[in-house]
Amino acid sequence: MKFLFSLSILSVLFIAQPAAAQQDPKAKSVLDAVSKKVSSLKTMKANFALKLTGGKGGNVTDSRKGSISLKGQKYHVVLGGQEIFCDNNTVWTYNKEAKEVQVAKYNPAEQSMSPAKLFTPSFFEKEYSYSYKGERKEQGKNCDIVELTPHDKTKQLAKIELMVDKSTSMISGGNYWEKNGNKYAVTISNVIQNADIPDAQFAWNPKEHPGVEVVDLR
């Protein structure tokens, strides 16, 4: 089973524009607070956990843990044997087991659910209808719950549920439901704001990975 963060699990492209009447003012205020908070940060590091349930018969389960570093639109994701680097010009996807790295040109228009945007949900206004679902305690945190549904009904994603920590206005996790019954649960922890992260961390270094096959897709 492929269980990848960012460019595979979170690559959902929805381009339809919302109608103003579809948007919930309370949900919008929560999302705006998250965007304001994150945009004030120079960098951020966090750990995350992914859990998959569902599939045929509802008995498919898997779980993975990883980490993410962000600096503007630059990001570095580590998840098991996979790493994804993005320096805002190029995206490198490294598969340790296969000893292969795929190189692609960074295209913001094709990154509507990139790791960076997972933490900065202002783009939701253009691609989703959203509604406020109340408060709930998650991982010991009092969270506002915002539900989002895509305007493009042809896509596999059915809905997203975001959990926003009321004390910090930061996303602490979320649930992603697909039409085939799969559910991806994301939990975010150990967030470090304004960490000292060198730019070199967001670019693939071939000298550190000898013997790796390079597949250039640019």
C-alpha cells in the first residue's frame, strides 16, 4: 500500500470557485486566525503521525510517523524511507529503499495541498465550502473543528476535518475521507516555531547519497 505524505496523499487539485453564501463566517474566522499565525512565522518544524483505516471491507490499517520543516514555501518531509525536498524551484522525491530520487520542477499551481499549505489554509476559500462543527478535545487540546468539502465532486476526496488548537490558532491534526471508504488521520505534535533551519535542508545533496539513481522529470 502506498502511504505517502504531501505530493501523493495530499495532492488534491480543486479549481472551482465558491459562492459566498456557502461559507460559514465562524469557520472562516478560525481559518483566518491560522493563516495569520502561520504567516507571522519565519520557519516551523513539527512531527506528524498518519493513520489509514478503511479500504475494502473496512479492515485495512496502516500507520506511519514523520517530520516536516517549513520555511516559506520551502519544505522538507521525512516519512519512513521517503524524503521530499522543495527549495521553491525544484522538488526532489527520494525513495531510500529503491535508491532512487525523482526530480521535478516546482509548480505552485500544482501544489494546492502541498505540506506548506497544510499549515496555511487560506487557499481553502477558493477550493472548498467550509463549516464550523463546534469544539472538541483532541490529544488533550481544546480544538475548533472545521469541516471542508471540495467543490469539484469528481475528485476522490469526500471531505476534510481540520482540528485547530484554540490556544495557539495552529492546526493540530485533521481527518481526510475518500469516497472509497479510506480515512487518513493526521496528528501534528512537537511544533517548534521560528527554528533555525539552513536553506541547505530544503535541497537534495547528491554527495550525501552516493549510488542513488536520478530520474529527472523536468
